Amino acid sequence: MLTGALLILAPLFLGFALPLENRRIMTAIHHGVELLVYFILALLGLGLGQMDGLAEQLGGMAVQVLLLVLVLFVFNVLGLWTFHRCLPMVLQAQNGECDTGYQRLFLAGLKPLLAVVAGLLAGYYVLPKLPMTEQLATWSLMLLLFLIGLQLRNAGLSLRRLLMNRQGLGIALTLVATSLVAGCVLIPFLALPWHDVLALASGFGWYSLSGIVIGDALGPAWGGVAFMNDVLREIIALAIIPLVIAARPAVAIGYGGATAMDFTLPVIRSSGGLECVPVAIASGFLLSFLSPVLMGVFLSLG
């Protein structure tokens, strides 16, 4: 529905339109986003826990997640591999190794999963169904997107400079195109209309948003599928970045999707060197902007 798209896009664009220079306010916004993400993910878990026939649906959800992960992986990697051949990026040899802090990254990635699991257990064993839960999730989502818009606008990055980064722009557009093609391939295998499948394919690794947006539009089961699909993308990205970045930087940077500008950036930096950083930030920024836009547009077609 158009209303659903506006709920996603209007707060995002409103936040992106407001410039802020006060660092204290931006720090408060950063912490507010982090808290809101965990709160809404807990609500996602709560919805899953209170879903009728949860145990019976878990097997089907696992198959759907596996299909999404495998098909998106194949198409994304093939597309990014081809992009590298057309517009190669040659890296300087790295002298020595930097500490990637894998333990810290693993623990950081574990927190969202724990929030969902905590909500799921509370919904399944403790809390009754509350009529205001869905409305609370919707308003929290709108506030989160507004704050994310503020963060993107005030990240100290020029949109013009990001769009002029040919490598970053090309990687981002390649990931978008191959993800949508993969979504088209998945349409016969997922019990959803074509536009909802394309919305599922448009998370680009941003699990803290895709699970919330998809869950709000399609229900907690599909929200859980979207969340796990993008969590697994991030985990796979952390594993393959050090292995392929020297030979195929576009694959290493691009597969992580929106996380290239934040979560996977330390691994990209330590494995590929400083020259990878502006490319990763450009690609991650553009995908962070396009993900909610595409999800909103596709979900509005229902």
C-alpha cells in the first residue's frame, strides 16, 4: 500500500533534509538509534513468539532463509566478479596484518540476535498478546528511520562525492541489480507476490532495518526470514573479505552490502588497506540509502 511506503520513506527523507552540526546531539542520536534498533528487534521477536503455530512454521522459515541466502550469494558474487573484470581495482600489497578484532565484531553481531531471541522467549512463554504492540512497532520504526536519515545526512559525506566514486557507485548498483535478478529467480519458490519477494531481496545486509520493515508489512514470520537472511550475509561477508579482497576487491566490499560503511569496514580496512575505505564507504552509504527506498516502493505495490 502507498501508506506503507510513506511510513518508510517520509521519515527517512525528512531526517535526510535536516542538517545538524551539534556533535552532542549527533552522539545522542547515535545512542538513540542503537537503543531503538534493539527495542524494535525485541518486538520482532515478541511477534514471532506469539505467532500461532510457530513450531510448525520454523522448518519452512529455515528453508526460505536458505534459499534467499544461497541464490543471493550466487548472483551477487557473479555480478561483482564480472564488475571487477570490467572495472578492476588493483590494491597495493599489504605489509603486515592489522588486528581485525574478530572477537569484538562477533560480539557486536551477537547483540541483535540476542534481542530477537529475548523477545521471542518472552512472547512464547511469558507475555500475553497486547493490542498496542503493532502500533508501538510502527511508531518506533518511523522514529528510527527519521534518526537514520539524520545520521546519513550528517555523516560528513558529500552525496556528490560519493556518486562520483566510480568504484563505490558501480559496486552498489551491481549489488542492487543482481539482488533484484536473484529475487526474480526466487519468485516461484517463495509463497509471496513478486513485489514482496523483491522487497525481501532489497535488505542488502541491513538486518536491523529489513527485519523490522518486512515484519511490519508481511508479518513476524517473514520479518524473521528477512532478519536471518541479512544477518547471514554479514557473517559470510566477514568470512570471505580477507580471502578474496586481494584478488577481487569488488566482491569483498560489495557482498557485505550496506555494512561496508560500518560493521565490515574494519575488516575491509585491515585486509585491503586504506585505498579500500572510500570505496567501501561510498558503496555502503548508497546501499544504506537505497535499501529502505526499494523496500518501501516494492511493499507499496501490494
